[in-house]
Amino acid sequence: MNIYQDYIQEIEERKTQGLHPKPIDGAELLSAIIEQIKDTANEHRTDSLKFFIYNTLPGTTSAAGVKAKFLKEIILGESVVEEITPAFSFELLSHMKGGPSIEVLLDLALSNDEVVAKQAAEVLKTQVYLYDADTARLKGAYEAGNAIAKDILESYAKAEFFTKLPEVAEEIKVVTFIAGEGDISTDLLSPGNQAHSRSDRELHGKCMITPEAQEQIKALQAQHPDASVMLIAEKGTMGVGSSRMSGVNNVALWTGKQASPYVPFVNIAPIVAGTNGISPIFLTTVDVTGGIGIDLQNWVKKVDENGNPVRNENGDIVLEEKYSVATGTVLTINTKEKKLYNGETELKDISKSFTPQKLEFIKAGGSYAIVFGKKIQTFAAKTLGITAPTVFAPSKEISIEGQGLTAVEKIFNRNAVGVTEGKLLHAGSDVRVEVNIVGSQDTTGLMTAQELESMAATVISPIVDGAYQSGCHTASVWDKKAQANIPKLMKFMNDFGVITARDPKGEYHAMTDVIHKVLNDITVDEWAIIIGGDSHTRMSKGVAFGADSGTVALALATGEASMPIPESVKVIFKGDMKEHMDFRDVVHATQAQMLKQFDGENVFQGRIIEVHIGTLPADQAFTFTDWTAEMKAKASICISEDDTLIESLEIAKSRIQIMIDKGMDNHNHVLQGLINKANKRIEEIRTGDKPALTPDANAKYYAEVVVDLDIIVEPMIADPDVNNDDVSKRYTHDTIRDLTFYGGEKKVDLGFVGSCMVHKGDLKIVSQMLRNIEKQNGKVEFQAPLVVAAPTYNIIDELKAEGDWELLEKYSGFEFNDAAPKGEARTQYENMMYLERPGCNLCMGNQEKAEKGDTVLATSTRLFQGRVVEDSERKKGESLLASTPVVVLSAIIGRIPSIEEYKEAVEGIDLTTFVPSIKELVTVGH
């Protein structure tokens, strides 16, 4: 059977799943299809034409290279295809988004055939995905006196690729669809357990929400053919939890419009909304697709005659409906007035959805086109020796005389490009910044690779200090899907110039280390900006932003990111931490105390949490920064004392050296370069030339939160509150309860210590507790399963050297074996300890899961419905989040302990302690 017949067989198999033919990305298959097109008598010719025209992926896929070459042959008359004229060939090239298509268009535009050259030039004027090799050819031709090259450059300098696009419609009609009440996790839009299918967009689209919801959306579209369906999080925030491009892709697939008639299943322009707006990361992803995100505020706090919030018998603030957005409501978005209407009635000013920059994204069909367009305009104007006309909305530059800078403002000012020289920018300013560290994770990596291909990128930007491709999200089970996807991903990223968890040549041991931990280790400067393909990309050095797979691709390709400088909330600590408390309890208490201090308002949402951690090294401080994703913050920054930062950098150096010793460095010696940067930074701190980053004493914050350690007297648990009468209060991270609430009676079906929220100290706590209980009872018996997954191999090596791993092995009934990883997910558990492979494990939800209906107590961050545990007919599954000692003890006794039982179990154990800095960590003056 030949490759075409294999494809036909796959098509027949997909038909049984209700799927269309899979888009073609391989050169071999498309070459076979082209041969059948050339053979006018071939029985498969008609289908082959359709596949060639409508079903081939653009960009830098190997298929795109073959397609562009064949179209060039047709344009030059070397091949004649009745159905594909030279004019149609040019149109097809215009939809191929860079890479081979640009090379072909430049070949034609710079050729001696004047007619063809002019046609190619007109197409090139509409293209923006040009890279150094392409712009170098144009510049060379222009300097050699080529008139066509000059014409193209003049068009680029005027940004005609943007100005000639249709304007954004003044009125957009929408029909509402309530996707859910309360916060809507991206898991609802793109479930983690379907991660393997994300790069197959049509197949993955079938997992959005439910089949019933999909039918409702189709019915609304049939009833209102002139309206777009707007997905809404009623009484909640849309898109919390993850930085998932696949979630936005799915929404666009069902409710958006096709980006190109010649590219299947790539849709743009989704419209999403939430009572409390859109999660910051998700909103960035919406911008990538030229969509619209709206903060509805359709439910507001009910107040009494004195203006104080009204509370119910549980003490919760009562909300009242300001206006209805019930499913099927027809509304109008006026993009000129920037208002939302129901008929003639004005409902809401939505100016934030239509800033000048966002309107540009909508007009261009996405933010990438604007990023690349600005670069091309700048290049063209410089080459021509002219000043580029003002076409794009000028970046908003806010500079307040006499006001100091927060930590994030300092970092953005240092890394900003293209801003007014000598001007200090404050929060709200729009900034393009250089990115230092980039991370791609494995369940979004194939999509990042697709995005890189679609934007025609072939090599990592030279201004990126380091980038890492992880294997942690698929670590638990090495099944057929992983075996098919992961090696392919690792090869692509390795070739691109990224440090990869797996060596495509098989020369070093495959690592499944949690990506956030690796990024935390390879960040060697607290002034760094980090972009990573996961919402928990929140380092305790530098400022890190979780991002969708497309933004990661853009950072890898250009070394840049664009965003407004966020506002900051300052978090400081007072009092003393009790000996029996763990730092995880401080993290939970921060959220609880913040909500209490601000009368239920989450002041962290969409802002930077500037935490004055002072004395806690990066490994332990990461527990705080990691959790800030669940606090709905945009990012977090740790302010450290000089000595603490040096200690953190020394740890980072040692771990990078281990990666080098394993053979993970590449030909650019990226990892060695990071060690050199760390040494330089340590020397700057030691000599006082450049002390650790601190904000200015006169910096301005949106709010300041003071965490009182004295009142944290019991372990704190984040509870999904699955049976709350108010649906919008379920599965949020805002219900924080102390141990006593559970009365020592709540049954625990499974305990999980692992994922990115734990560090080496947590694993030592597990072994110390086992030692304690063994001493007290003579032996340790588990009344519930305990799953333990170290975040990195380095930590396991260190535990082995220090004698802790041996004790963990003694009490484990299962220990991972890299030589023979699990081939299928575990579905049932025995009452014993499982030592699992480093990685995300249960937290990810795409492989391992608890048994349906279980009550899980975990150190993880995930308590969303269906993520760690699904519901059963007998009861709802629930994932409660707590510190390592609480989880371990709960697994041993089979229930959440009383405070007395807990104190006895942790007596004498070295928990993760924290002593606030006695110094005021600020800079006087800039």
C-alpha cells in the first residue's frame, strides 16, 4: 500500500468518528498527490486537487515547501493544471503565511519576468511573516537598484499590509451562551485528559464542554445566522487555570470564523465574556486569534442603605443581577462607541475590550500579524532611510513625575524595546520587551511547533538566553500516544535550538522534570522576563508569565513579548510562624486574609503579586509564586535579601551543571552561558555594584496586603466546596478552611504529594513523618493510597545521597522504573505508597486519575471539577489542597486529622519554616 492509500484508509477511519480528512503536513504525501494531479487520467485526481488546495497546512511544514514549489512551477508555466491558474496560484501563495511561500514569492518578484515580478510583488505587499533571510534578500536587491524591491519596501514602510485591510465592523451582533456558572476553567474548553489530540484541531474540538453544549451552540447559530455566539462564564471568570491555546482554538472552532478558505480547522475571532471578565492569560490567547474578551459585570454586590455589602447567613456577599445574559439573549457590540447594547438599551461600557491595540489585533486577525507587521515597517523605513509614518496606535506610555517604580515596572523598563529614550514607564504603559527564558511543555508543545511552522520560524531567536522543552505533562504513562507525539516534538524543538528533556539521538537519559522547576533553576537573574507554556510559569526569580502555545512560539521566534505593564499588589508579612505550621499554610492564609481584608474583592486578580519573601530561598519561595496562578494573579515577583538570592543562584548553578554533565547542552552552549550569567550576577550582588532587585520606597501599588503569621495556628486547606448551594462558589480556590472545620472525621480516599508545588524539603518531610510514625507505632500502615511524585530527578538524587529515598522505598509498594515506564494509566489504587516518576502526575489530569467519586487530599494546585478526580454516581469527586504533612498523615489514618493528631505527628520535624525579613526591602530613589 502506498502513502496515498494509507491516507485514504485514515480518512475512512476518521469518517467513523464523524471527522474530515486530517490536514496534510508531510512532503511525501503531498508529492504523491501532486503526481496524481499531473496525471490527468488518474482516478484520484479530483480528490487530489481538493487535498492540495484546501487541506495542506501552510507555514514551514514540509508539505508547505512542496506546495509552494509546485505553485511556482505553475506560475512559470513549467507545469499546467487547468484548475489551478497562475492567478489562483498567487492567491494560494498569499494564504501560506511565510517560509517556503515567501521564498518563492521573492524568487518571482526579483526575477527578470516583469509581469510575474509585479504580480508577486503585489502578493508580497500583503505578507508579514518575513525573517532575516527574507528581509536580507529584499535589502540586497534594493541596494542593487531593483525597482520591484524598492516598490515592496515602500509599501512595507507605509504598512499597507495593514492599512488596506477591511476596518472592524462598527456593530457586531452576538447571541449569548452560558457555558457554566462560576469560574470556567480551560479544562472545560480543552480537557487535560484529551491533551494528546490538541494538534488535531477538528478531533480536539469534539471535547469542548459537552456534546449537548455543542448541539446548543449549533442550534443558536441556526436561529441567529447573522450573530456570533458569545460564550459566557456566568457569575465567574472565563478561562482560569491554564494557558491553553487549545481552549481558545476550540471556542473559535465552534463559534468563530475560518481564517482562510484554504486552511482547514483554523478559526479566528471568538467572542468570550465573564461576569468577572477573562483570566489574564486566556485574554492574551484570545488576542492571538483576533477575538474579543468582555468583562460583563452583570452581577454586582448588593449593598444596604449605608453602602455596606449585604451578606447571607453564611457570611457570603449577596450578588444581584444588573442585567441578564441568559442563553439566547441577542446583544449588540458597538466597537466605535465601545459599548454593549440590548436593543437600544446600553448595558455596559466595554472600552477595555477595544483599546487601540486590541482593535488592531481584531482588524489584522490576530496579534502575531501586528507584531511582525511593526517589525517589517521598521525594517523597511530604515532600509529606505526614511521615517516610518505613524500607522499603528502609539504605545501608551505612562510616566508619573516623582513616583517610584515597583519591581515589575523596573524589570519592564530594563527590558523594554522601542520606547521613548530616557522615559521611565509606570503601570498601564504598553511595552514590547525582550524575553530572557522561554519554556514549552509537552501537552502544548506540538501546538507550539505548529505555531512556529505557521509563522515560518526555523531557529530560536539569538536574544533568548535559554529555552527548555519539558516532558513532564506526559510523564506518568508512556503509552502509544506519547510514543508517537513526544519523540517528534523533542526532535523539532532540539533542531530549533531548545534544550530538550529528551535527546532525539538518545545520548542522555530522558528527563520528565516538572517544567516550572527547571525554568526556576535556569533563571539566573531576578531581572529576567520568562514566558512559559503553562499557567504555573511563575518563577521565584525574575517575573514569569504563563502563556498560550502561540505566545510561547512568538517568544521563541522573536525573543519578544508585548503587554501592558501590570499593576502590582505588595504582600508583606508580620508576626512569627508557629513551629507546627508549614509554609504552604502561609500561602493559603495569604489568600484567605487578602479576601477578608478587601471585603471579598480579589485584589490579586490580573495583577502582579510583589511578595517580600526576603529570607526564603527560591526552591521554597516557589510554593508561593506557583500558587499565585490560582489566586488569579497575572504573575508574581519575589523580593529577596542579597544573601538569600545568592544562595538561590548557587543552587541554580549546581542544577544547571548537572544538566550539562548529563549531556543536555547544545552547540550554542546555552547552559554554560547561563552558569556564566549566574556567576556574573552573584559577583554584582557581592560587590554591591548591583544589589538584589527591590522596588522604590515611593512606588505606588494598587493595594498592600499584610499577612499576619501570628493568627495562622492551624493547617489551612483549600476546599472545592463541591456541595455549595451557590454553583458559582464551587471549585474556586477561595474557600480556605482550617483543620478544625473537618472535626477529624472527613474520609480521605487518596493522598497525593507531588507536582510543582513541592520541593526537596517536602520529600524529606514525607520520610521524616514515616520515621516518626514508625517510632510511635512500630510500623506504618496506610489506610488510603499515597501517591508521591518528586518534581525533578535532581531532587531524587539528592534524597538518595542524604538517606531519605531509602526510607521512602522501604514503605513503597510501587517504584517507577525508567527502563520500563507504565504503558497505561492506573485506574485503581491499593492502600500503600506509590513512588511515581518525576512529573505532573495526578495534577495534570491527562493520564493518572483518582478513582471516580474519591475525596483526594493533595499538595497540588488543581481542584477543578474532573481534573484530578471525576464524579461518580455515588458522590462528587473532590480534590482538597493542603500541605505535605497534612496529606501524608491523612493517607496514613484515612481521614483528615484533628489538630491534636497533626501536632503529634509533626513533632520534631523540620517543616518548611519562614521568618520574615527584618529589613525593609526597598530602594530609596531609582
